[in-house]
Amino acid sequence: MVVSAVKAAFDSLKADFRDGRFPVVAGRLAGESLVWGDRLLGLFRTAGRGELAAVDSLARFWVLRYRGMPVPADLTGAPAGVGFVLAFTAFPYLDVMMEAWELSEPVAADAGDCLRLHCLFDGADEGSVVTAERVGGGWRFDMMPLYRDKVRALDTFIASRFQGDFDAFLGHYVAEHDLDFHLDQAWRPLAGA
């Protein structure tokens, strides 16, 4: 009974992603994804080139993409879930991955308000485990394992198309989308952060 409720809640979360209801998604996150979302917001405000070079490609892409706009995104006061969702969806070509994930069997016996389930990708178990936490009458999800899967997919893409050169990838993305983009600004911490 609990497992079917968690699976239904995850399917609902997938629909929220698909329909672009990102504030709703941000409110349905839990665990490590919120910790990482908070860290991402900090990186967005204060990280310089060295610190950004040390984080994963998806986080780096998100920060640079949104700091490099003519007017950088204003995320003052944004909750941690927003930071996570913005990075999770930053490279839109990976959004199809969300549709391919589905929860399977629990990793261990039902723990009541916290349940860990195998997450299949296109029906195959690739080792990802998603934690669901019951909060009130609903379920929240730690999406960090799926974030890591997206990072691996982006890294594979950059390696195959750009020989692992992140700067070449970013330059291509900006040119392909004809973005008004300020690269020097993107690599600098936000003024007044």
C-alpha cells in the first residue's frame, strides 16, 4: 500500500516536471537535494572561476548560464528547492530523462515515513536509489541520485562532442541559441552578493 502511494506521488512529481510546475516540484524535495540546492544558491552568488571549475558540469553550466545573462537572475531569498530545480533542469536536452525514470521495489522493508526505492531508467536498474519521505499527507523526494545521473549524461555528452572541453561546450550552446551572453560576467561572483 505504502509503495504504491510513493510510486503514485513520484508519477505526480514527474507530471509536475513535464508541465513546468517548478515551484511545486521545489516544494516536494527532501534530503540531500535540499542541501545541494542551498549550496547551489551560494555558488550562484559568490563562486569565482576556481570554485566553479571544481563543481560538477551541470552546476557549473547552470551558474554560468544564468549569471551570464545581460541581467543575472535575481534569486535573492530563493529557497533551497528552487536552486536544485533550476540546476536539475538547466540543460533542457536532459529533461527527457525524467520521463524515463520510474520507481521500482523498496531497497529494504517499509520504514514507515521514509522509504528507499530502486529507480529504473527505461526499465533497467542502473543502481540509482531514491528516498521518499512522508511529510504530512504527502511524499517528498531526495532527487540527488537522479541529479548525479544527469551529471554523468552531461559529462558523456561533453566528452563525446567537445572532447571534454567544458568551455567549448558552453560557447557552442551560447552560439547555437543565439544568446545575449556575457562570459566574463558569468565567471565572476555577483556584485553585492
